[in-house]
Amino acid sequence: MKVIIKSLEGKSRDHEITLNTTVGALRAEIAKENGVLPPQIKLVHKGVILTVDDKKAVDCGVHDGDFIVCMVTKSVSAVAPKKEESVPVPASKPKPVEEKKEQKETAPTSAHDQTVKNLMAMGFSKANVELALQAAEDNQEHAIEFLLNV
């Protein structure tokens, strides 16, 4: 079956997998294509990080035609989680909401809107994306870290 692998830059490509393809095998193939180590690859399907390498992709809910967002991290984490987890909402807000709204009204929103669309394409809800971007002061990489790790 075919799945679509999307990068954070908006590039997408078809990838052929079988019913027996594991998350680890898929991660290794994508890492090889990108010239990085498999632990540097984070795969996200419908807002859930696929972390259990020996689990079959279809057992994680991946179906024909689905897309998986691929994020290549800059460095390998020392400890990787061993179970699938859902992404919670960041707990703290570094700046008052009112101050941030004023900045959004005066600043051009096209870059912000594109960032929101990119993160929502990963499977996160708009509310979680907005909170993460607010906490990360509109830095997409930091927002992704909030969404994936917090």
C-alpha cells in the first residue's frame, strides 16, 4: 500500500509499504533516503508520534493513502520514549494573551498562517498548534518540540 511521507518544508512523496512493514523499518528507509541516522527521524501519524519500532505500521492505524509527517531532528536524543503517546497541550504561557493578540494584528499573518497549516498537517488540532506557537513565540521548531515532547 502507498502512504504519503510529508516533510515540514511541505515536500511530499509516495512511499510503498506492506502490511508487515514495521515503524522501525519505515524509519530506517526514510533515514537512509535523507542521509541521517534512524533515531533522528520522528514520524507523526494523526497527531501521534510513532515510537515503537517493532510495531507494524498498520497496527498504529496507518492505512493506504494516509500521510505520515517526517521530522528530521538536528541531534539524536539520549533517551527515546518506548511507547506511543498522544500530544498534550503545553501547560504554561510565557506571555499574556492580550499582548500577543496585539502583535498578531499589526504583523503580517501569512507566515503565521502557513506555520499553523504546516503543523495542522502533522495532525495536531488548531487549538494545540496556536497554544504551542504562542508558547514558542511563533518559532515553528520550538512549537514542534512543545507539541511532540510536552
